Amino acid sequence: MQKDELIQFHMFLLQLKNHLEEMVDNNDGLVFQSYEKLYVTPYHIYKSKREHELAVFTLSRGIANLLSHNNYPGLEKVSDRLGQISERFMTEKEKSFMLLLK
């Protein structure tokens, strides 16, 4: 996937997140806390492709978590797998930063 396509997909997921937050109980935004800690949005076009890939996987994990806690069973495994994938995209610096913020 090209970077511009990835950014468009990132934008779609962000819009989906915003829509779902209005529709279902989002646990005060705690589900998307790790995504927000990345400080990468689709508007940050100067960020690297890797950073956008990490943001997409982290955001997708948050969406799966949100849905799994709101009567959509079976998405826990999807969420866990997306978490594993997002960890692969993290640098050691990002991993240590995320641990500090927990």
C-alpha cells in the first residue's frame, strides 16, 4: 500500500472511530488512549509510512476493543492480534515511551 493510500485509510478509520464513539459507550475514551499517545493523525502527512502503519493498527485495535465491549463478542482475539502486529511496527523508543505512559 502506498503512503497516500495508507493516509486515506487512516482517515477512514478515524472517521469510523468518531462515529462509533457517538453511537456506543466508549468507556471515557480509554479504548483509544494508546492511539492518541502516538500523536499521529491522518493530518500529519509528514510522518513516515511506518508511523502511519502503526497508527492504523493501533486505531484498528481500539475499534475492535470498543466493539467487543459493546455486545459484539468475538472481537477480543482480533484486538489481541492487532496489538501484536502494532508492537512489531514500534521502535524500541516507542515501546519504552508507551510503557512509561501506562
